[in-house]
Amino acid sequence: MSRHVVAAVADLPPGSRKLVTVKGRPIAIFNIKGEFFGLFNRCPHQGGSLCDGTLTGLLEADEPGQYRYSRQGEILRCPWHGWEFDIRTGQSWCDPERIRTRSYPVQVQAGGHLVEGPYVAETVPVRVEEEYVVVEM
Amino acid sequence: MNVDVLSRPAASRPAASRLAIADGDIHPARKKPSDIYPYLEKRWQTHLETFGLRFRHGFQYGPAYPKGQPLACRRDATPPGGGKPGCDLDFLRAQLLDAHNVQLGILNPLSPSGQGFQDTEFSIAFCRAVNDWQVAEWTSREPRLKASVVVPYEDGPAAAAEIDRRAGDKNFAQVLLLSRTAEPLGNRRYWPIYEAAVRAGLPVGVHAFGYGGSAISAGGWPSFYIEEMNGHAQCSQALLTSMVIEGVFERFPDLRLVLIESGFAWLPPLAWRLDKHFLRLRAETPHLRRLPSEYIRDQVWLTTQPVEEPTTRSQLLDSIEWIGWDRLIFATDYPHWDFDDPAHVLPLPIPEARRRAFFFDNAAALYGMAG
Amino acid sequence: MTALPPGAIDCDVHPTVPGLSALLPHMEDHWRDMVAQRGVHELHSISYPDPSPLTARPDWRGSDGRAATDVEKLRAQALDRFGTGVAICNCLYGVQLLYSEDMAAAYARAVNDWIAREWLDREPRLRASIVVPVQNAELAVQEIERCAADPRFVQVLLLVMGEIPLGRRQHWPIYAAAERHGLPIGIHAGSSYRHPTTPVGWPTYYTEDYVGQAQAFQQQLASLICEGVFAKFPGLRVVLLESGVSWLPAFLWRLDKYWRGLRMEIPWVNRPPSEIVRDQVRLTLQPLDAPPKPEQLQRLLEHLESDRLLLFSTDYPHWQFDGPDVLPDGLSADLAQKILVDNPLATYPRLSESSLTKGVS
């Protein structure tokens, strides 16, 4: 593992985001109310750029017609199919447990590659060191 | 800094789809309503400004069911110069054609296109304008793109006249209809369209949506957008049933039909159901001389998007086997949100010949572009 | 034909009202008098035109051209012939087509009483669905409460095409009552013709009408799921009757996919639609709408990803098969047992032994 400075804190105020490349991998960095989160910038569904997604809250309901809205700004929707990811854990909202435990066939195509494993957006640890945002990979 | 900091994602994709592909469903847009004016008579410009657009639903602006993403588009498809996704040819080139090596892209202009307007005369004029616009601003500037002849389908003879006008023009690859029409598309009022399409040697593409005036399910109006989206599969099943049973394929054996943006895995069960009950009720349809599944096998294609996603992905291969690897036309539906990325749409082991058919050869053959 | 195992349960047979005159004894006075005063016509629905080949197999029609109009016929041609232990009666007399809610309720009462007296009382192997006036949920609930007292009524019957999608909240009192009484909701092919019978307008041919029933089932299943009926009523079971079967896997693949991206529109749907269906929805066997080749059928059955979904049915007297061929080829003995016996017993709590011995009020 090595540490990479990706931005100055001043460049990433709360509510902002930045797409950086670390060791050749695109990483989306978010500042949510002063906390930093990093996600590998590819939706595990079809590869949409998560950095272009929208942040919203978590909408739940115990019953039809009731709406419980929480964690505003902490749920990232993929800009393509709108899959919801918890920005803290990278977990896909629609079926984290079941999908996590299921295995998928992995094949390599000529020139292509597949999404493997559960539908979890890969998180990347992000820290602040003095005035810099640091990614450990 | 020892990293590359990018402010927006690169348009280029990994080499996954370097194979040249065709895209059977691309949606060009105009930046603002008046962008159609160069192609529309003044009388209709004034009408548009005075009365706006009126479809068989209640809203002046937007669709009957609010979408799940703004304009039903990908959030990363807004051009750098602003405007609606799909309105900028240069950005479309970069983000779609170049990025995915699309060598043949079929344009399917959606609302407002003139189709489904309550006012028939306005519909006729607007469709003609949209066809002129496609050529002037898209296909004449980008040889990889082909246009669709947008027609005022609720007026069969007027629609046929528009097809006749465009016949022989290599800018156009197909005739475009929408799926939710006033009557099911097998109904005789639409036959002049099929006649003209065959005369012009053009396939007929039927794209999901439109407002024909009926509830969008046979049991009434659903509450939710997700039901509308899921329902496009049932609409396509119904219109295909109509076309088969009314005898459109029997009457027009050279007609080629492409069902666009309804998925495809529903087709084999529909064909089995049609065959079974057609035979039981045979006395009702003496005009049909083949099994429904035979007409479908010979004259119907489907674009792939939105591709169905079984939990056990390999089951999708059964569906494709049952339909036939030669009947599917890959499509992205760019720039809509339920876009299928060609690199990820078929994450399964498939022989190279089938992969080529799926991604290019079927479209090239259907649209007469085979090299 | 291989004999069916003992206790095979036929989940879809159709006693047919021979005419309004058969219902008159079961109507309240003024409704009975109005039939003659107004010249009320028969309520036979165009969903099954009387002489149409599908409506009745030729060898099941009497000399008057009608089928299944009395219990002796059903006993001989279905129960004894097929060797089933129990059959569930779904009467399709068109009370749901009436626009007057009160009239619909009155005729529903008459049909249910006629079924109880002329069929259930005379043949202990029969059970029935409660015909309800879906036009008015309150009146429908009253009829459920009235008939549920008789344990031989095992289901509530609705048609697949009505005025308002079946998942909508206006219908929920019906589902609450059904859940309370342990009655599945049986949704049967047919329409009340409030809307064209396709989502793209009125068809021309009866063939389209019948084939189109499968699309109506797909959209109603989506309605029930998306509106949260299964979340609101976790004890409710829904049975799709004469819906076709082979469309189900592709439908679930598509709806699951859309749910993953549009969950926030329906946040009460907190698990994949396919899971909901495998837990709370069942389908009767006929018509299977099967693929032509046995290996294709095997694949299709795998796509269902559950052996608990299918319930045996003959759809008597509708013409879905010839001779005694009540089961499609290619079913394993294990799966056949589930379809014929286990799944119906699991779906209809009132079929269990204890309720068979209960007295009738």
C-alpha cells in the first residue's frame, strides 16, 4: 500500500467532488460535510462514472404511502441506471446482503473484461493530512 | 502532486468494444424549440408559439409520467456547451461514436417529433420538418449516422406520402413509428405505412412510447413510472400480436419490422402462446397461412436495449438461442439513463461469429449497409 | 394416461351459469322481479364467446352446445375422468362487467349462493372462489365476509382486467379481508371491458383478446408488486388463473432490473420483485404456453427458479389439451407431485383436513 496526495483540502470544499487517477485507476473523491470518501469510479453494474452521479438521501418506507427520508447527501446514484450506493460503505442499496454472497461467473473476452463479484462499489480509504487529501492504495 | 487530477471523466473507454459496432437506437435532440424553425413553415411556428404542444395526455410540458432521471437521460451526457443531452453532434461523436467505435448509428428522434400530436395537420408538418432537420444537421455531417423517416402515423395516407418523399434518399435507414398508437399497429388504418415502407425498401422501426389515448395497461392507468417502463414490453407484445394476427406479415411478406427499446426476452413465450391459441382459434384467421412464430422468425428483429438481466446471467443465452442470434440488433439508447454499454451488455462467453452478428452484422444486413 | 396421484387438486374449473333463470331463486325479491321488468340480458362475457372452440372442448358440450352447466357433467367429465381429489370452481359469469355497483353486488350474491347450493352441496370434492363486485371495495368486502363463513369457499375471485389496476389502494380493503380469512386472491383471465383489452388500443380479433390476457397479467402483477400490496399484506397469496406461465421469467428479469434503478419511486419494495413473486404468487398450469421442444421446456422450468410456483389445473371446460393429457410431457415425478398436490395445499389453507370437516352454516 502506498499513500498518494490527490488534492489540497482547500480544493475540495464540503459538497464538492473530484475525479483523480491513482496508480492508473480513476477514483472519485467526495467531501460530504467535511468528511472525505473515495470510490473506485466505476459502477459495478455497467461501468458508469460514479463521479458524475447525484447525491441524494436515503428514501425508505415501512408501508406503501409512507416515506422516511434520512442521510441526505450520503447516497450516490449512478448517473446511468440510477443504482444507489451508500457513499460510506460502497454498498449497493437494493440488495446488499444477497448480492454480496452470490458469486458470478468471470470470463475474459478478447479485449474486454467483466464485472466480478458482488455489486459493491469499491471504496478507497481517504485521509486528510494537514492540508492535503490522501488516498491509500 | 504526483497524480493526474482530472475535472471530468475521459470520453474514451477501455478497448473492450474496439470491434466496430452498430447502434440501433440513438436519440438526437434540439437545443431549443426554435431550432426546428428553419425546417417548419411560419404558419406552424406561430401555431407552436400560440398553442404549444398537445398530446393525448394532460401536460403542456413533459411526459405523463415524470421520469427517474432528468429528461430520462444519463447525467454525464450533457454537452460541454450546454443544452439537452443528444443535441450536440461533436459531443455525441466523442462520447458515443468514437468511444464505442459505432460505425452505423440509427437516429430515432423522439418528442417532439410531430408523432402523436392531437392536431393531425400540425403532426404532418412537424414530422416533415424533423426529417429535414435530421438530414441537414446530422446525417449530412456524419456518415456513420442514418436517419429514420418520422411519420404522422395516425393518418395512414399522409404517413405514406412522407415515406414516398424520402424513398431512395440514402440518408434514411428506416421508417419510425411509436408503440402506443390509437389502435394496435396491425390495424388496417396503418397498412398504407407498411405498403409505402415496402415500396421504399425500408424496414419499419417501432419505438417504445407515444400516447395513443388508451390507458397504458389494459387494466387501467398505473401509478408509477417504473410500471410504465416495465410496461413497454407488454405494449410491444400487444402490437406484435396485432400485426401477426391482422395479417400484416401475410399481406406484406417483404416487410421488415424492428421493435426498439422493449427488450427481447419476452419474445419466445409470446411466440409459443400465439402459436398455440392461433391453432385453437384457427377458424377466425383464414387469411393467415403460416404459424405466428414463422412470420416472427422471418420478419421481426428487436433491438437489445434494455437488455434483460437474469440473476443467473447465462439464462439470457437461452432466450437469444430461442429468438435466433440473427434477429437482435445491439442498441445503446444513447443518451437515455437505461443505456446499455456495449462492453458490459453481454458478460458471457460467446463465439466470435455470434458476437459480430449481435453487435454489427445483423444491423448491417437489416439496414442494407452490408459491406 | 398415468393415473394422477391421490389428492390431486385441480385449481381451475368453470361451472357455467346456464342462464339468469338459474340465478333467480337466489336473488332478493326486487332484483328477481327487475330481471323480467327490465328484460335484463344474460351476462355472458365476450372473453369466452359461447360457441368458440376455446370456450369448451367439443366432447364436453351437451346437445344444447353448452358445457359445464351442471354438477353431473363436471363430476363425470372432470373429477372422475381425470381422477382429481378436489377441484376449485371459478365462475366467470360477468357480474364484474356491470356498471351499477349495487346490481353487481346483488348478482355476485346470487352466483355465490347458486354455486354453494347447486355445486358444493351436491359434490363434496368441490370448492369455490367467492365472486365479488370489484367495482365497489366495500360491497366486495361484505360479500367476502358473508361467504367466508362457509369453509368451502377457498379464494376470492377477480378478473385480470378491470377499471383500475389491481395494485391500487382502492382495492386494498378486499386484500385485507382476504388476508384476514386466509383466502388467496385468484386473478382470472377475462375483462370487464372498461378499457381496450390491450395497452395499445382495441384489438380486432378474438385471438388477440385471448393472447393479450398474458400481457394484462404481466401489467397487473407489476401493479401489485409496485404498489406494495405484498408488503402491506405479507400473509396474502395471489394466484394467477389461466394466465399463461412461460412469460414469467422474462418479466421478472426486466422488473428486477428496473427496480434496481428506480427503487426510490417505490421505497416500500425492499427486495427484488422476483423474490416477492416466489414467496407470494402462484400460477395455474393451463395454459402453460410451452415451447415446442422438451429440452426447451426444461430450460424454461429452470428459469422459474422455484418448484413452488405452479398449481395444477385443467381449466375445464376450456379447450387447452386433448383427451386425458392433463399434464405436459417432461415433468419429473417430483415436480409433478408438487404441482398436483403440495403446492395447491400450501397455497389454499382451507383445503387442509381440518377445514373439510367443519360444518357449513
